[in-house]
Amino acid sequence: MKSLHVKRSLSLLMALLLTLGALFTAVSCANQGDDPAATTGQSTESQETETELAYDTVEKQKFDREFNILSRDDIIEDFEVEDLTGDLLDDLLYERNTQVASDFEIEFSYYQLPYDQVNTTLNTQSTSGSDDYDFYIGHKYSFGTCAQNNYCYNLGEITEIDLTQPWWDQSCYKNMTVNGRTYVMTGDIFPSSMLFSSCLVFNRKMVKELGKSDAELFELVRNGGWTMDAMYDYCKEVTFDLNGDGKLSYTDDRYCLSSWMMDVPFSMYYACNENFVTIVEDTPELTYDTEKVIAIYDKIYKIIVEQNAYFVTDINVYATTYDVFTAGRAMFCDMSLNKISTFLSEMTDPYGILPMPKYDEAQSEYLSFVNGATALVMVAKTEKDPEFVGTIIEAMATCNYDRVTPKLFQVITKLQAAQDPDSSAMVDYIVRNRIFDLAYFADFPISNVVLENLKTGQESIASKMTASGKSSKTMLTRMLKIFERHE
């Protein structure tokens, strides 16, 4: 095979760490918060004191062969590191690669393509009976193009991979397993995975100038009071025609919230704890509460439409979502963690980081929508040696769980910094409970009802719910029949 290498870009995760490092001028004592590993499948430094490391549970074998990884080009930094660089993530991954390669006598080979071409390649390999790559890294659309078409190996049948363990994201495992078949998964094997979690950033300077309290925002999160209604109260009457020309413009005026249509409708909705699909005895069912969906939409509508948030629906001006915020003309901005370094690196006003608000105070946890760009493990159905592939995948996942993830938490969430310890602690809430909804990953129409209504500014969602519910039920029935035919 010919290498498809392109020039490596800076790791998304390290970029976030560098951004936080730029914000934080000093480091002090460890933040004593709840352990996010309990529900996300991610680990903390407490693992270092355990008698047996997760990596020790993988039987070491001498394979004396290559392990070929076909990665999305935006995720390659999770795997390919050529040498020690002095950067935390690079060095941890280099040491991971060196350890696994030595213990199993393998040589890693890396190849990369855009996500859609990764899907096409896996499909071609499966239909032709080829076995060129051992490990494929997928995307949201891999579920429809690869998993549903029976081009993927059922990861649950690879006994060397234990999907019930905490180094695999248990929410993904629970909600993306259909009829006992798990074709895609995520977890500690991808250091970037936690960064595809939704969050809010807010302009601390603007909050204070408008007579509100930035400290109160953090306190609301801690005491369980950071809700959609609380966010509405902050957003009320913030949007303003600064230049007095009688119209709102993203180049001149002030907004309560700056947001992008492919993020905020989903991040706000799923933060309110209502999936469209629930897995019942391995079988997905449309189980959403119509009245609650309507109530959630009402709260989102009040913030985005009623309070005239900047809501970008044109991909050609997508970046203006973040330009408005970095220019100091939006109180809040909806994004995922990985976008902080990309879009806010030049921001001069101080900003803070928050989890998405809960539906109400009765909701027990803050929940983070996982963007479809999150990396997903895939193995081709035609893989001739699943035991070998499963062993190496599990080795990489457990090694990361033991050695890589704890260090990332140490930097991002477990150490307070003198300038902004509050935002550091908030990341802990963001990655603690991540949401996967099969309706979203399978692209059922019902999962887009909030988005479609917000785009047209419709106040009522009821009629759209009825039509989308029917078509989604049809799609789900068809999908289940397809899965039943899978060997």
C-alpha cells in the first residue's frame, strides 16, 4: 500500500491544552471534584494507585507483523507520533506506541483520508474481500454508510475487546448497540474524544458590564441551578442594535448568544435529558416524550428566537459564529471543546467555560451532546484475524486509560490555575456525562426537528414532531430489518 500521509496539523487536544495554558498563568492545588470516570468511561489519576493496571489485563503476544491504521485525516494525531517532542500529548502517545509495539512485536503503519473516503474504502474492502487495513477510524456518517450496510465487524464478537470496561464509552456502547451488534465505538483509545463534547463559553467582561455576575454563573453550576430558565434570565434584553440603524448585524451589534445551526439545536436539546431513541433489550425504540420535547423546544425558542440570538444557518458564514464572540459582542457562544483553541485563540476579553444548562433543577446531571465528528472504532467485516486486531485495539485503549487520559484530566480538570480555576473545574462537568442518541447518529428526521424549526423561526414544533415521528418510525423499522439480515 502507498502511504497517504499529508502534513500533520497540530493536535486538537494539545491546542486546547495550550489555550488553557495561555489563559492560566499559574498552577496551584488539585481541584477536588466528582470523578468523571464513573459515567464517561474516562479515567483519573486514581488509577495510578491500583494494584493492576488495565493494560496488564491484555495478554501479551509476539505477532511480528504490521498493524495498519486507516484514520480520518483530522484524527491522525491520536495515533501517529514520530518522536518525543516535549509536548505532553505527543510524548504520551509516542510512549504508548513504543510500549505496545515492543510488547506485541508489531510495527504501526498509518494512513489517512477524509472521513467520507475512509467510509468508501472500508466498504470497498469489505465487498471485495480485501484485508489491507486492520483498524478504521469512522465518523457519524459511518453508521449509515458502513454499519447499516453490514460492512463492519461486530466488535462485540471480538473477545479480545471488552466493551463493558470503562476504557470504552459506556453511553456509546449502550445507545449504539443494535440487536446485540456493536459496529462502532469510542472511548479512551481516542484522546480527542472528550473534546467533541458540547459546552458554552461566556464573555466575563460583558457579563460584568451588563450588571450581571460571572461568579454567579459558576456557582449556579455547582449548586445545580444552571438551567435553561437561568440562561434565559441572563440572555434577556442583551441583544441590542448598537449602531442604531434599526436592524441587527453580526458585524456591528450585540447578541445574547452566538451559535451555529449544527451545534446549538442539538447541544441544548440533549442537555435537557431527552433522547429520541432508547435501547430496550438490545432493540432501539422511539420512546421520546412528546410533551417534554415541546417544552424543551419552547425554552430553546425563547433564548434563540425571542431574544434574537445570532443563529448562523449559512455555512458560507459559519466562522462568524465565533467572530462575533471573539469581537466581544456576544455574551454566550455555543461550541464543542475542540473549537476553543481554533476560534478563540485571538480573543482579548476574558472568557469562561460552562456546561450546557439542564432542563430544570430536578434534573440530576449536566449532560453534554457528543458531536458526530467524534472518532469511532471500526473493523472491516472481512478482517481475517480479528483476534490479532482486537488484541492491539484493546492494548491501545487500556494503555491510554492508564497513562494518557489521567494526564489529560490532570491538565484540563484536576489542577486549578490562579487566573481561572472555575473554568478548569467546569470542564469536569462537561466530560462527565456524554450523550449518544442513535436517532442522531442514524440521522432520523425526528432528531432534526429542533434544528428545522429554529431555522424557520417556527414557534410551535408539534406538527413537525408528528410528521418526523412517522418517517422516523419507518426508517427505524427498515433499519431493524436490515440488521436482522446481518450475519
